[in-house]
Amino acid sequence: MGVYVYIDGFNLYYGALKGTPHRWLNVDTLLNHLIPTRYHPIAKIKYFTARVSGATDLDAPRRQRIYLNALETIPTVEIFYGSFLAKTIWRPLINLPVGNEIIHSPTQVVLPPGNHVVGAVRPQTLPVSNYPAPGARRPKTPPTPLPNALIAQVHAMEEKGSDVNLAAHLINDAWMNLFDAAAVVSNDTDLVTPIMMVTKQRRKPVFLICPGRWGASPKLKAVSTWVRHIHPAVLAASQFPNPVVRPYGPPLAKPATW
């Protein structure tokens, strides 16, 4: 029967691909690098994602569409779509960047409407918590807002459905005995219970392929059979050709401004 692979597309993107030159990724090539050959063939790759909004980047839907079309040239790939929910929410601020500067000290100032560019003059401050400077290592414990922190209404895009869809497919396929082993490409701890059900109750191996730059979640490691990490070298060795030639339609070129 071989291996079924379940990819959380956004977790893979934000954990391993964003900000790198490796976003033109052939997931089949990647998985063949990472999954032990004794478990081959890779019978099915299920890719869970949602169509992105152009609210903050008008070209993002076009770039994503090109990439998804490239994925569809892989015979084993099947794409499953969740959805994006656009909303505005009120939240306390942790830090407020103004003109590429960051406000740290807990004193108060009112900013008038308009553009606020900070040059050589040290910025005034708002009641928000301290936070590391840009480029600093992510803190292990996220900072919390002060009791009198500024409350702001912010635009938020929430992806809905991918983690639930992935979990449902993993459990259903295991109980239908469709695979010898499964691989999950994600570092989302929401998947702890479905992975544990497959490994403990169905006694099928589940391999965790972690896209996180900060290491695999201990909770996921505890329930998985085996863990591999996605390193830049294997990403570089797993790129689509440019362009991707299709049996139908024009060739697909990697987006130039990606």
C-alpha cells in the first residue's frame, strides 16, 4: 500500500519556505528525500490549503494559483481546500512600529492622524510591553501586554478548515487501512490527538516531518513514530524546474517577484 502523506500547506509555508528562495517546491521530491525508502512507494500526497486573499497583497492569489497548478502536475498529489475568513478584531498592543522604529517604554503619547516617520529623533512611547528588536531570536515565552496597553482594531485573516480536514483524512484513511505508514508535514499541536489515535489504536507508524525553524513540538514528537526536519539543503534540492511543463496548457513559470 505504501505511504500516505498529509501536508498542512500553510504550516509548511510559514515554517520552512517564507522568506527563502525555495518556495517553488516539488513536494514529491522533498518527501522522497525525507521518508525512508523501506516505506516507499509514496502512494498519495494530500495537500491541505486555502485560497489566499489579495487584501494585503493583490498579486498573492495569482502567485498561489500558479504554484497550485504546478503541484497538480504531480500524479500523487490531491489538493483539499479550506477557506479564509477576513475580519477585524480588537487586541491589546505588544509593540508598535512607527517608521521602522519600535516603541518600548511604558509612557503615553497621542499620535495625530497621518503618516509618522521616525528618523534620528528617538520615538515617543506608548503603554506597551517590551519586545525584542527586529531580527532577534523569538522569545520562548511570548510577552504580555501591560494592564493599560493601547487597544487597537486590527485586520486579521484566519485560515479555516485545513487542520480539521487533515485530521479527518488521516484518521479515516487509517481506519480504512489505505496505507502502511503515514507522514504528516506540520508542527501544529492540534494534530496530537489524531496522530496518537493512528499510532496507538491502529498501530500504524506516523512520521512527523517538521517544517518549523524552531524545532518540532515536544507533544507531537511524543506521539509520532519518527521525526525528520526540513533543512534548507533539502529544500534547495527539491525545486520544480522553471518552467514546469504540463501535458495541457502553457508552461508554468516561477513567479518572478515571489
